[in-house]
Amino acid sequence: MNNYIGIIGCGWLGLPLAEALVLDGFNVKGSTTAENKLSILNNAGIAPYLISLSENSIEGDITNFLNGVKTLVLNVPPKLRGTNSENYVAKMQVLYFAIKKSEVKNIVFVSSTSVYGDIDGEVTEKTIPSPTTASGKQLLASENIFKNDPLLQTTIIRFGGLISEDRHPVTMLSKKDNLHNGNMPVNLIHRNDCIRIIELILKEGTCNVIINGVYPKHPTKKEYYKREAILRDLKPPVYIEDSTINGKIITPEYLLNVKNFNFLTSIEN
């Protein structure tokens, strides 16, 4: 029987990750909630599964999906905005129970730096999280579901704000006025480096660690988004003049000091 890497959530990040792993020679199973994406996964050499998680159940053949999977990448962000908000922790608990009935031994949990909350100053993997948002609180609780199980080898990656050529915060910020906290630093990372970090973990068998996935340069929001807007021929966002200099600088200490990881894709054009 082939050993598979499973990816729950083959969307904006999960699909190119799965494609990269296939090119590297891995056997990959991938899940999607959209039936029209099954052929896209299949054409990329990914074994496709239609799976939808809810607070009470899993719709789809999760048993067959997990069959033969030793390492599982959980890439399912919380949906807490608008009218379709959910109990993300309950969803992860349901998934956890399914995993415990399977052969899965290794978990890579894709999380967010939002778990750190409004801490000021340098933030490393040793910083105690103190989330303030609903998504941050639910992500931290979900991390702990898997991290606290001694029979699972769980690696948690806390990514900063995710960007790519086709996805950037400046698009939403453009033309906005009277924005606050312009002197705060940005904590971003390009999707290309996200994929490389996850690949590194999978190839080296890294387990039971927490990793901050953030590009190690932190211009202020005011400087950065003005520059990025001009490069895209967009109207730069306008920040209120504020003498306060605070905010957090999230340091990818583990990647830099333990893995000697080189970030290859700058957050700046």
C-alpha cells in the first residue's frame, strides 16, 4: 500500500502545495468542498476527495481519504465572518475523532499569528499566545486539540498575513482614508515561501514544534502599503498621523536559527 500525504483543504494555499508535493514525487490525497474542483485535483495528479466538515459531522468519505495517510496537513481556516460563522473548534474536534480512528501519526496544522493577539514588541515561538479575536481564540484552542495528544506528532505553523501576486491587502486598503496604526510593522509572507516551509517540514520529518511563518522584514504599514499601492497604480491608503510606535514584530526564529531557512520571495515588489 502506498503511503500518502493528505491535505485537508486544497484551496488558495493547499492546491499549489499539493501540486508541488506531487512534482517532488509524493503520493498526495487532497480534499475540496467544491465538486467542480475534483477534476482540477485529479488532473494535477492528486487523488481527489469531496469532503465537507461541519460542527457535528463530516460529509464525504473521510475514512477512505485517511486510509494510507500517515501525515496529514490541516489547512482549514475558520469562517467566522458574516452570517455563516461557525464553531471552528467543534469542526476540528469532529475531524480529530476521525483521525484517531485512522493510521495518521503526523499532523501539520496550518494556523495564524492571530493567536498572539495584541502583544507589543518581538514575538517568537516562545511567546505565550494571548488571542483577542474570535478566529485567534478558536485557532489556539484547535491547535491544542492536536498538540495535547501524545500519540500524534503535531507541528504547528503560524503564518502571518498571506500574500501572492493575485492576493494582497493593499487592494482592499486602497482608496481608504483615516486609517489607524500606520506606524505598526507588517507581518506578512508570500505563498511561495509558505509552500516551501511546509515542504521542508514534510521532507525532514519535523514534528512537535511551533513555527512562525513570517517574512523577516517589517516595514511600517504606512510606508509599505503606500509603496505597494503606487507599484500597482492604485490610490495609496491614507493613515492618520500618529506618534505612537508599537505593534508586534513576529520573528521566524525557528526557521532562521534552527533550519537555516532562506526566504526566497520578498513581500516587496
